[in-house]
Amino acid sequence: MAPFLLLLMLLSGCSKPLPDDKLMYAGEWQSKEMYLLILPDGTVAYERLKNGGTTSINGPLKEFNGDNFVVGFGPLSSTFEVSEPPHLVDGHWQMVVDGVRLTRSPD
């Protein structure tokens, strides 16, 4: 676990803080197949299980395009498509990223 935390600390120096109107994106979001951590300083950690494999990205938040957001360095970037931005459902924060409904862990 220590290498993961070290990586997050290093990446936080390269990221842009979340804009005020996007602070609701900050938090630890998850489902059975996806984990997404977005820190207020713009650091992002992502892991997804799909088709028997794992995809992961750890990097700085580059920008928001509407509700979507871009993570990475230069040409090595990924766009996360947000079809439902963060909103409350029965007292729990949810959003849909790349077709997956995520629920934010309690603070």
C-alpha cells in the first residue's frame, strides 16, 4: 500500500485542483468492477475489472470537458465519460462513469 500512497503524493504535484463547480466529483467512488479516487487537489487513481483483465490509471486531472474529465500526462491521457454527474440517490452520492454506476464512499 505504501507505493500507492507515494505515487499519489508524487502525482499531486502535477495536478490541477478541482474547479469549485466540480468539487462534488472529489471522493472515493466504487462499484463491483470499478474503483475511482478523485482528490480535491486533482490527483486521480482508477482501476477497472473488465473481460478478465484489469485496467488502471494513476495521474493528474488535466481538465474537465463539460461533465467529462481527462486524466494523464500529455498524449498519454484518458477521457472519462460521465453520463450522470454526481447526484444524490436515496441519501447516497452516485455518478455514472464510462457506463458504470458508482457510489461514493462515506467521508
